[in-house]
Amino acid sequence: MAAEAHSTATLRLTVGDLRIVHPISVPSGPVAAADVVPALQGLVNAVVAAAEAGLMKSGGTISCRKGCGACCRQLVPVSRTEGERLLALIAAMPPERRETLHARFAAAGAIITGAALAERGGRSDRELSLAYFALGIPCPFLEDESCSIHTERPLVCREYLVTSPAELCAGRAQEGVTPVAVPKVSMSARGLQDDREDWFPLALLMDWARTRPKGGARRTGPEWIQRFLKGIGRK
């Protein structure tokens, strides 16, 4: 079976105050949007790395470490495209692993629904986030206070780093927490397929899966990347 053809290019972007030069490779032919998520992960990683380098140059230090999972109890907004990628990831896991994750998602969904947080309900993003964080719901992928799908973690998770003491991250009001100024490139994925803001909390992945849009456009890899880059320009 012939290997799928790929298109490779070097992206040169200005994102905020950052200058990004990043090689990218995507399928040349028509694919689903979820198939270019690895390329988007690489691009977000490059933006984060540039922000980290700037921080270190100014003498700053990132306090995030493996085993500190306080941020894994925050509301994590996931785009439709990333949701489709995560569902495929779970479907490819061994049966026992899938069952464990499904049980965790069900438990998290029940708590969120019981607290009437499944819908925005007129709340601002901060109000919704603080109310969610107060529930203390661990991400279904969190194990031993570390992400069990670290290489496949959502784009927004990659963008969240802090310089403040780790213990402050567990505070209910997040007082004193100092995030690194990373441009939120991940937001461009929300309108990648439908040209509108489209996201849901990661913990409701399985609830979303039951009503999610079926099908979807197929575009070449370069076309998907162009749509993503245009979205960055609109944010």
C-alpha cells in the first residue's frame, strides 16, 4: 500500500510579539479536519516554545512540573476538530482502558450536569471557569496527577504555563496565579470546520459524542492549515 503523500512547508508567522519559524507537514489530499490536528499541535508547541524562550531570556522561570495536576481540574475548552481526534484516540485503546475512561467521563458529566454547568447560562467565561474549578473534577485523562495522553493533550492545555508557586494553582479563586503570556492560537481551531465559535468542556466529550455533527467537509491538508492561520488573524 503506497504511503500517503504529504505537503511540507516552513511557516513564518508573527503572533503577538513572537516571530515563529516552523516546519509543517500535512496530507496533500482531501482529509477530515481531525487528520491535521498533529500539525496544529506542532504549531502550538512552537508558539509556546517561543514564549518560553522569551520568558527565560528575561529571567523568568516556569513552575509547572510533571505530577502537579491542579490545572487539570480547570474547564478545558475543546473544539469539534479536537473532539473528533480524541474520540478516535480512545476508540483505538484496549477495551479495559476504554471502559475506565468511559466511566470517568460519565462520573464527570453527572457532576457537571448536576451543578447546572453543562450550559453557559448567561455566565461570563471567568464565572463559568471558576464555578467549574470549584467542583474539583479531575480530567478523565488525569492519572497520578499527570496527563496520561500528554502528547495528544488539547491545544489549550499546551498554552497554559505559570511562573507563580505551584501551590497557588489549587486555590479556588486562582489568586496570585501568574500565567505565562502565551498567545491563544488554540482558539482558531474552534471555527476551523464551521466558521463559528464551536467548543465544549473536555469532561463532556462523551456527552458531545452522542449529539455531535456527523460527516463534515474534507479538504486538503494545506487548505485546513490556511483556514487555521486565517482564524489566528481574526482573534
